[in-house]
Amino acid sequence: MKPSLINWTFSCIDSGNAIIAPPNDLRAAIAEIKELPPLPGVAARIMRLAADPLSDAKKLAAIVEMDPLLTTQVIRWASSSLYGYKGKISSVQDAINRVLGYQFVFDLVLGLSALSPLKAPTEGVIGTRCFWTQALASTHLMRGLNELLPVEQKTDEQTVFFVALMHNIGFPLLGDQFKSEFDILSGLIEANPSLNLPKLENFAFGVNHCELGSWLLTNWNMPQAVIDVVYHHHNPHYRGDNYQLNLLTYLSDSLLASINIGDAHEEIEREAVVKALNLNVSEVTELLAKVEKQLDDIKNMVKICINTAS
């Protein structure tokens, strides 16, 4: 642990009930940031496409093909063993029509392009490799969990997919804007793997990745449902707007942590959340096992995401 954190801890012990600022207080530094990374051009065009009632695979492919790297990655994605397509994919439109589908490519490219300006470290417990592993595993697990929900509790697939990809975007933002603090947090997590992560972040910096992520997505004018979950996804007791989707995200993170993926280490609320979502425990267990079997393929896809972002 850094000397400043050790000294701060001892000060807190000696202070009684007095409130002492965190040792690496980021709140002032954040307030001084004049400009966040803008939403990249491809992502902005995709967001506009969402409002086009005549949008189709051809229009989506045309936007993707403005970026040669994204084009290559979508074709590689559609050709991967995860989807089992035996034919040859030679264009984005082929990838959409034959393998991945319009909505999947829409969400995938939006997520990849939105995250591309955030240059966080690749390795470490909150580096981009771990970020993408959890994000992609979440897209599979959350989509499956959503399908298990009673009809009246289901969320539309597009929102579920995008929340799964983006709910930890605060980590790449921290790594992009505050490299030193990112490294400190990585060390703290490795030294205290069982602690509640937002509390650990608040202890060290006065802010956490949930707040940072929601701040960025608000700046990007992302849908409110996504912003709500990004802000609350570590809190299973949240009961505001979109709380069902938040519970779904919390449960997914908790389940993935049980197979050593992601940043959620507390199991105490998992059973209560399963019950609150009216899910069957055996079906949830079976779904998690299915995702676990796909991990090698998912990790191969992570390499594509990292290459896109670098």
C-alpha cells in the first residue's frame, strides 16, 4: 500500500468520528476537467441511425465501413468459432445478414467505437483485457438471464446488450484520465480482493468507477436506462427507474465473479436478487455453466476488442 494511504488510514483511526478527505482525492481534479473525450464519429452516426425509421443492414454496413479497422473486426467476429458459421464472410453486410444480425452489430460497433478513445492500460485486474472479458461474458450471461425472466420483467435485447458492454466504462475512463490513480486502485484491489469495490474506491479517491462512468455517458447523451445501471450496478437495493435491469446486471456480475471474472466479489445478496427477479436457481446455474464453457472463445474475441481499441 502507498505510504500516503497508510498514513491516511492511521489518521482516520486516530481521528474518532472526524471526516478526513481521501488520500488521493480526485474530486477537485475531476471538477477541473474541461472536456471529456467526445463520442467518436462512428458511434455518433450509429446513435443517429437508431432514430432512422428506415435503417437497415445496408445503412449500418455503410457506417461501419467508414472505419477499416472496425470493418475488419466485425468480419473476424462473424467468422469466429463462437458463432459456428462455416461459409466465407467477405463484407460487413454478410456479417449482419448471415451471422450476427442487425441489432448485434449495431450494439457491438457502438460499444467498440465509443470505447476507442479511452486509452487505459491493457493488463491488471481493471485493465482493458479484464474489462472486455467481463463485458463480453456479460453480454452472453445477461441476455440469457433476461430470457429466463417472466415476460413482464424482460428488458429489450438492445438495452441489455449495451448495458452489459458499458456498465464498467468508469474503469477505462479512470485509466485514460488518471493513470497514477488507476495503478493505485489496481494494487488496492489485488491486496484486498474481498472488499466492496466502490467503497474501496471512495476510501482512496472520494469517487468510484460507477460515478465516473455515469458522468461520461451523461456527457455522451446515452439512454437514461444505461446511465442508471452504470451508476447503481453495485447496489442491489436500488429501487428507482430501471431497477429490474440493475438487478439483472448485479446478478450477472455476481455470478461471473464466482468463476473469477470481473470486479464483484460479494455473494451475500445473490440469493435475494435471484428471488427478486423470480428466477429459477437451477436454470441460472445451468446458464452460468454454459457461459463458462464459452470462455475460451470469449477470450479470443477479447483480443479483437483490444486490437480495435489500440
